[in-house]
Amino acid sequence: MATTRASDSLNDSEGATRSIPEFYEIIVSMRFATAVFLILASAVVNAQSIGGPRTYPQFRDMAGLSGNGFPVKRTGELGLAGALSLSTPIGYVLSTKQLVLGASSRSFDRSFRWVNTSFASNQEKSDGTLQGIFSLDSLGSRIAITHMIVSPANDSVQHLQYQLRLPESKTNNWTFSIGCHNVTDRPAANGDDNPVEDSRLSRSFFVVGTKELPEDAYLTVGLGDTRYRGFFGSYSKMLNSQWRAYGEFDTFNWNFGALTELRLLGKQAFLQMGLVRGDLATWSLNWVF
């Protein structure tokens, strides 16, 4: 006959017996929920402005980099099991000769709105961007080339990101990439009303690494200048078989959200919904070709 040792079980107030591992899981879940609540509260209380000098509003939601609105695996394959972020880069670059087209909208409050196509942004109460990302073979690895439209007047910027070829045995399973955000240093993207000759624009260089963790989770840490202002990072994990959640520190604020995979006209697509700095609704739709 099976017996239960006192040291392996505990009784709750209703007399039901729970094992010590079950109580441990409950405690861990409570701590995780508490941590998430505190981070969300901090994001709202300490929210920094979007718009105005040196805030780079066009790059604070979907920003035209691998992982922004579509998950990418180490191999470059796209799918829910990949690393994900909102506005900061990840260490992976999408597969060679793959094209991703996307649109996003960021509201000025917590209501989700359509992409703003008018200069009357205060009336529209939202902002919008479009991105196209294409990857090629280069120097024995992959390089992603981005064209991003950031205003109704078709102001645009271009990014480059190169995935480094480093032996996994020497990087402890981290994958690294380097890149340049806004290669041509277009002044329309920095959030300032500066003259064109002003050198304080938004060209930004970065290095970033992503590590795959158990259970299809990913941790990303990076360092960049100008728009990035130092260290940034992100974490993503599957919520269930249909949704991947992410959290991101973009050096201004904490951003959160979730993403699911769709089929549109027979093509792979990804729908992302989240909050920038805890109080501005954002969504994106990216289509894979």
C-alpha cells in the first residue's frame, strides 16, 4: 500500500493534500505575477515621452529590424518558435532571399487604431509606419536590408543588419549581429525640428546577441548609440500553442505584447498587439513572401 510521508505533503485550509512541488510551483507563479505587475506599474509611472527632442518616435514601435513584429529562429526561419521584440533588434537575421512586408500603428492612448495616413495626427490620434525587409547572402552569412516609410509624406529610412558567424562552442549558444539603424541619417526620423545640417540626427550603430532558452524562450541583450542610448534587451516566450508573449526594454521604457501566426491569401503572416511604455496601444501585421 502506498504511503505519503509528512515531509512530502502539506494540508491546505480545506484539508486537501498538496505535494511540496505543487506548492513550489504556486509560489513561483505568484512571484512571477508580482514581478510582472511591478514592472507594468513602473512602466506607467516612469513613462518617458514619445515626441519631442531626441525621442525618435518613428522607431518606438515596429522599427524595421529582424524580430520586430515577426519571430525569427537562429536559422533565419520565421515562426512562432522564434525570438521576438517590438522595436529593438535581436541577434538573428531572417533567411536568405526572404521578404517581409509590414504595417504598424501606435495610438496616443490605449485604444487600438488604424494606421494614420494623414498629417492631422492630433485628430487621428495615432501614428503609423510601413516596413519592407529583405535578406541576402553576404560574407558567408546573412545581411538584412530594410526600407521603412515613417510618415504620410513618404519620408523613409534604411537599415542594415549582419548576423555574425561565430562558433557556438565559443559563444555559449549566443548568436550575435551588428547593424546600422537609419544608414543615410535622414533628419525626419529623430523627433526634432532640426535643420538638415544639424549632425544630431538618428543614425545608430548597434551590436546585439540572442540566446535560446528552454521551452522556446529567448533572451536578447544589446548595446547601441544615438537612438538606443546604451543597453537594451528583450525576452519572449510561448504563452500557449497559438501566442508568443514578449517584454522589451528599449532604453526609454518597458514595452509588452503578444503575437500570433495567421495565413493570409495562402501566405504566412503575423499579428502583434501590445503596449508601448505601458499605456500606448500598438499593433502590427507582417506578411512573409
